[in-house]
Amino acid sequence: MVGPAADDALVRELTETIATVPPSLVAWRLKTVLDLDMSKDFARSTVPTLYLRGTDDRLVTERSWRLMKALRDMPVVHVPGPHLLLQANPIGAWRAIQAFIDSLPAL
């Protein structure tokens, strides 16, 4: 989830963090995500939304984010990196987030 180019420290930190979560909780979270359908709520939302897409994300499929974009028009920014984009490429992710924030109309 952090990609083959991840340094040993990041892989170790992720492994240690995951090891602190009971397997039953991981299973519950995964089941909840797979069972949950928030598509109607998402389609009605007016909150500005940015989708950061890791170019090497092997967990969330192209189909998944395209379905979200079909529900609501939103910018999709492809940032080099894997699924755990914020951990693996925080600078690239931040640049995309900052550009999105800067594009929002002032209140």
C-alpha cells in the first residue's frame, strides 16, 4: 500500500501501526466499507471535493473513482504514488491539495 519504492522506515512504521489494530477491528472496518453505500448522500453533497488518485493505487480501482465522479463532478488529480499517498508522497499530495484550496472561491 506504500509502493515498492517506499523506504524501510515507512514500511516498518506502517507494519507496526497495523499490528496494533486487532484483526477483528480490521475485519469489521473492511466489512463496513464494503457494505456501506453513501452514493445518494455523496451525489447531494455541495461540499467542495477533491479526489487524490495515486497513479499506482492498486486498492481503489479506476472504476471506483469514476463512479464517484459520475455522481458528482469533482476534480481528480493523479499524484505519483500508491494507495497510501499521503504517507508515500506527502509533498505531491500537499501540492495538489493546496492548488485545490487556492482554486476555491473566497467566502
